[in-house]
Amino acid sequence: MGKYNALSIFWHALCRHKYWQRVWRDPQPKLGYDAIIVGGGGHGLATAYYLAKNHGITNVAVLEKGYIGGGNAGRNTTIVRSNYLLSDNARFYEHGMNLWRTMSQDLNFNVMFSPRGVLNIAHTNAQYDVFARRANAMCLNGINAELLSREEVLDREPIIDGSATTRFPVWGGILQPLAGNARHDAVVWAYARGADQLGVDIIQNCLVTDFIHHGERIVGVKTTRGDIYAHKIGLAVAGNTSCLTSKLGVRLPIESHVLQAFVTEPYKPLINGVVTFGAGHFYVSQSDKGGVVFGGDIDGYNTYAQRGNLPVFEDVIGGGLALMPCLSRLKLLRNWGGVMDMSMDGSPIIDIGPVDGIYLNTGWCYGGFKATPASGWCFAYTIANDQAHKLNQAYTLNRFASGYTIDEKGAGPYPKVH
Amino acid sequence: MREHTEFTYGEDANRQKPEIDAPIEDWNTYIYERDNVAGYHMEYWHHAFGCRAWIKVKRDTQTHAILWVGLPQENPEIAL
Ligand SMILES: Cc1cc2nc3c(=O)[nH]c(=O)nc-3n(C[C@H](O)[C@H](O)[C@H](O)COP(=O)(O)OP(=O)(O)OC[C@H]3O[C@@H](n4cnc5c(N)ncnc54)[C@H](O)[C@@H]3O)c2cc1C
Ligand SMILES: [Zn+2]
């Protein structure tokens, strides 16, 4: 399959687009592989790609119960950032930012990475102090952050309500200028194509239902397309992780919750970067097609239904209108939900175990899209070397028992508040 | 029939609080680990914007269907 470039587009256009080929194969599952990755979201596909590319492990299958990218990878609001306070998170996510910057070139696929800036608005003096602390911590970790005055915020995003009578006046903001958005589906397809070209089998419509034991070890998986064996099995199934580990008799520090997102009809350029409201939960950006994409809080109760309820819908829209009243004129096109793997400290788990032969990648809460490249990179390293990379060595499963939780907000073991 | 907005979600009602002098592992299990079932889930809800009572609800986490509602000390008489 050829490389994508301007010349190939020109040539295919001349041929009336008759000769484009499928982007990845559709193989039958083999009986065995060196490694199996369960879950064909961004993380699973990135893991398979880096196993093949960085570690030379190409005899790999990605098993996806539906179609790749049909889970949270295809449902998120595409915000990519590394504006974290705690060093373990900052270093991990900044590694991700470095991978994002070169992803389109590395994968020869336009993932439309757009570092348009992520701006968090502060509405009080106290909130501004907290932001300043975070900005300083970011700078200490080598991540560029800028504090903006009220005027600078309103200048950057003119549709924010800057009037004297607004309920939550803008005090200032923190900007990560090199953060932004990427095209979520393209990321999935790019990693799928890259992995496939290196020999990875991407097997769709293949639900993993159970594990195959050999003594204390797991040596394979039972699936709706037959038994498949491998000595290394990585789980990257986001909100469905507890369902799989329950088959291993393991309970996780995870609850599954639904997060909703929304998009309006396409509109002329309205919002320049990514903006988050500081007095409620609302974040927004505008897609390249013009749709205003936004989201807010999780619904707040355990669920595996990929749909939410109207009270949160109303709450999110209310937050949006408080910040940007002109949004009330836009028509909503679609609304959907995805099942989040909410961890007990708000940080992820990339670890070996909990059973021999199993590797765990979970706990992304609602920030796992931006982690896609770093997560795949670190998970592949961990699976290949049977040892965590220093970038993910804090993301262990036993950190809860040992007291080394990584809790950005200091919110405690309540998944619904992370 | 009450509005959803009158209630806030509490937590999994099957968690058993260990004795105060129980080993640390039991406390770890209690505080951090969850069954997180896909299916019937026994859970607490707070009638926060109503009579302020806590209630126990058996709900299907895959469909949101509510199968049983009672007070915290109650349990469904028949297995649902
Ligand atoms: C509405 C919404 C907004 C979000 N916004 C952002 C954002 O702005 N920025 C950000 O960084 N993150 C965001 N996220 C979070 C992000 O989308 C997720 O953390 C991330 O996509 C999870 O990793 P993934 O892509 O591998 O997951 P998924 O795409 O969910 O991949 C998991 C896959 O596993 C498959 N699977 C599950 N069980 C099995 C099984 N038993 N057998 C086989 N396959 C199985 C599923 O079908 C699925 O395709 C958002 C999420 C949602 C829902
Ligand atoms: Zn009541």
C-alpha cells in the first residue's frame, strides 16, 4: 500500500479515485500470537504499533469487539494537553505532547493535530492563585504555560461574556499555548494503518469473553471468533476493564461512568482555541468543519450505558451559556455518551499483572484521548520488557494499597469527582 | 414518581466497612476496590433535594432500569 502524499492524491484523482486500497487488512484470527491486545481504541492500536515499531514484536493481534474507534476514541472532545500539577502526570503527558507534534509525519497520516492553545479561565482571585501555582509547576517540568490577564483572555476569545453584569466575571486565565486538538478518528485510523503495515492483525467483531488458564498463568483468551493464545495479553478496554478483570477474580480501583459530549451545526469561526469555564464544568472548542464541540461533567452514577441523562445535559449547556451567551443561538446537531474508566485517584494505571500473562492499561477517566500516543508507547515498553518505563512507573495498580496515589485535585477516593 | 434531579448518587451499597482494627488490606479493599458490575447494581442514592433520606436502589447499569427501591436497612425479599 502506497505512501500518502500530495502526488498520490493527484494520481488517484486522475484515476477518478478508482484505485484507493483498503487501509488495513481484515485477517482471520490465527491460533496464537506473541502478544494480544484487547481493545481496538486509540490506546490498544497505539500499543500494537509501538510493540511492532519500537520493540520488533510484530506477531501481534488487536481484538476489538465492535469496529475500531467505536468506543471512547470516537466519542471524545479531542482535547490534547499536558497542563498538570503533579510531576508524574506532567512528565507522562508531556512525552505524549512530543509524540503528538510529529504524529502525522511518523504515521504518514494527517491526524490534524492543531496546537491552538488550551485556555483555562479563572473567575476569582483565589482561583487565579491556584492556576499560577499550576503554571509554575508546569514551567518547572519544562512545559510552557502563560498566565493571562482578564484583558488578554477577552482579547483571545471575544465571544466570552466580558460585561459588568455577568454572573461569573473573568478574572484571568492560564494558557498552554502548545496544547490543542487532534482529529480523533484519524488518530485511530493512523495507528491501525501503521500497525497493520508492520504486520499486526487487527481483528474486529471479536469480543473477548474469558481467559484461558494454564496453572497460575493466563495463556490466551476466549472470543466470539474462537480461542486465541498468547503469552502476553494487554487489556486496553477503557470503561470495560472491570468486566474483563472480574473473569480473573480481580476487583479494580475503577468505576465506570458515562460522560456526554455535544456538537452544534457547523458555524463560522467563533472560538479560537480550547476554552474551559472555571465556575462550572464546561469545555469547548470548534472543529475544523465549524461544529462547536463541548462537554462537561460525568453523569455521576455507575453505568455501562453509552448514553447519559438530561439533567447533566442542562447543566453543561447552562455552564456554556454563562461563559458564552451567544452559543444560545446555535442549533445542537448531536449528543452522545461514552463509558469512562474512572480511577480512584483520577490517574491511570499502566502496569504488569494483576495475573501472570496479563498487562493492564486503564483508569483514563475523561482525559485519555490526549494520552493515546504516550499510553501506547509506555504500555508497549512495559509489555515488551516486562518492566515499566520510568514514564509510567508511578502508574501502578498497587499504589492505592501502598499510599502513593496520584491525585491532582486532592479529591480522595471518589471516582465521580475526578 | 420523583424527578431524577431530586436525587444524588451515593455509592455501591454492597461494600462492607471493616472493623476499625481490621488489617490494612481490608481497608484498602473497602476504600479502593469495586465490583463495578455491568448489570444489577445495589446502590445508595440521597434524596438530597427532597426529604433528605438515603435510599437503596437496585438498578441495571446497562439499561438504567430500576428493579427495586427500599430503605438502607432493607433488602429485596425475592432475589431479583
Ligand atoms: C464524551 C467524552 C469526551 C472526552 N473528551 C476527552 C478529551 O477532550 N480529551 C481527552 O484526552 N480525553 C477525552 N475523553 C477520554 C478518552 O476518550 C478516553 O480516555 C480514551 O479514548 C480511552 O482509550 P481508548 O481510546 O483506548 O478507549 P476506547 O476507544 O473506548 O477503546 C476500548 C475498546 O475496547 C473495546 N472492548 C471493550 N471490551 C472488549 C472486549 N471484552 N473484547 C474486545 N474488545 C473490547 C471497545 O469496543 C473499545 O473499542 C473523552 C471521553 C468521552 C466519552
Ligand atoms: Zn424522599
